[in-house]
Amino acid sequence: MKSNGLHSIYLFFLTLPSLFAQTVTTTAGSINFNLSSAWASPTQVANGITIQDGHIINVPTGTVFYSGKIDFVGTGKLQLIGTGKWMPGPSITSLKSCKEILSYYPMSPSGQYSIDPDGAGALPSTNCYCDMTTDGGGWTLVLNYLHRGGTNPALQVKTNSLPVLGSTVLGTDESGSSTTWGHAAPSYLNSFNFTELRFYGATSGHSRIIHFKTSHANTISYFRTGSGSMSGINSSYTALVSHSAYIPNSAVSNFVNEGNLAMTNFPFWLGANYHWGIRGQDYRWEVDDYAASIGNGYQFHTYNQIWIR
């Protein structure tokens, strides 16, 4: 236990059917509930916490602390600093996206969650993978293809579920997985509320990485409907850490009206040079290159992701 004149904090997360004791190593005078490193099991905050006798949780000014409930033992207390607030939070499984999860429970780590994209609508809840760190976090994975070179497997269009993250190692063959291989159909993507897209792509054919985000209206509309194109993406994007590819900056060509294949069948490219193709034209797997020019078009290992926020 640290000893500097301040009480160490011990938090007990309420879970059913058992009670798990968790120790927080920061002191009462310096804890910030928004830091995931301060919580041994941050996703459990949504269920509720118990503040033990003699310990304090501080909620900094300008922030809102949501949790399922709070139990106080002895002199345990919740201290609201300035405009800091505590409010009873919604069930984490009732939320509609990773962005919404992060807004209510900002200490939530990256990983799998259950979300309900249309709330009280007809669609069922679905498992998803949330990236809670990249560019501020809150990203929901909607396309995931980790393809092994030398193979040309069929794509999987998902109409009421999302792919989740599996391996991230180039050369792994995930084509036989019903959970980690696939992408959302426009009809399903349209049930989500989002204003940003994030693209990631890598290949064994070269060392360049595609990694950018965009709020480009044409692209969002195209992916929601399957009609239109990504025309204009080359001047409407923000490069993220590790981005070293020529596209989308050089992408001046676009396939149009590809329906369920809007995200995969060459939505942006530069002719005979740099392409985004996930089984494009039924056989080409290309990431910022033109693999078809030197072989069968699927000889390289490739990895493609699209996220929404």
C-alpha cells in the first residue's frame, strides 16, 4: 500500500453471481476515474461499484461519472469537484455503438462488446469489436478481412451482425471464420449512427500502410446505400499514425453503384498503380498496389479494415 498521508483506494465491482475485489494503486488525492489504468476491470463500472470505508473517488470538474449504482461503506464517499457529476448509467449492452459506450464509460478498454444498433428497433443485438484508443477511440469495426496470399476465398456480407477482431498477423487465413471474416451490408450499416469512417490496409507486397479517417459525405452515403461512389475522397481525409500509402491522395478513379460490395470492389484507386481491392473483380486483393500486373492478383497476404464512429 502506498503511504503519503493519503488513503489508498480499494474498489469492489459488483458482479453477479460473485463479488470480485479490485485494488487501485493511485491515491485518493490523484485518482481520475477516466483513466482505464486506474481500474482493474473497467467494463464492470457499468454494473456498479462499492466505495469502501475511508476511501474517496474524485470526479474531476467538467466530467460526468456514469455507473450502474454506487454503494457506500462507512465513511466511503464520492467527491464531486467543481462541475463534476455522477449519474446512473444505462446498461452497457443497451448502447448502440462503441462511440456511445465510450461516452458513458470513458474508461472502457478496447475489446468485444454487445451493442444494439437500432435501440428498440427490430434488429437484434450484436457482438462487435471496439477500438477505444486510436485517435481518441470509439471506433466500431464494420469490415475485417485478413487474407492469406495464394487463396481467393469468397467474401461474407453481413446483414444483421458485425465482424470482430481476430488475428492481426499478415499471412493468417481467417476466411473460414464466421465471426472475424466479413463486412456489413449497406442495409445493415444504414442502421448505425456515424459521421466518420476509418480505413486501414496492409500487404506483404510492400511496406506502405493505408491508415486514414474521413467524414466525406459521398463515401458515407455510398457505404450506407450501395449507390454512388467515393468520388472526391482524395481531397477529404486525415492521415493517421502509420499512414504511408499513396492512396487516397492519388485516388482519382472509383467504381460506382456496387451495392453490397461498395466497401470492397475498388471504391477508390489510381489506374494500374494503387488500389483498394478486397477480392476486387472477383480475384484481386490489392492494398496501395497493382498486384494483378505481376501475377494472379491474390498472391500477397493482405489485411483490410473499415471502422465507423
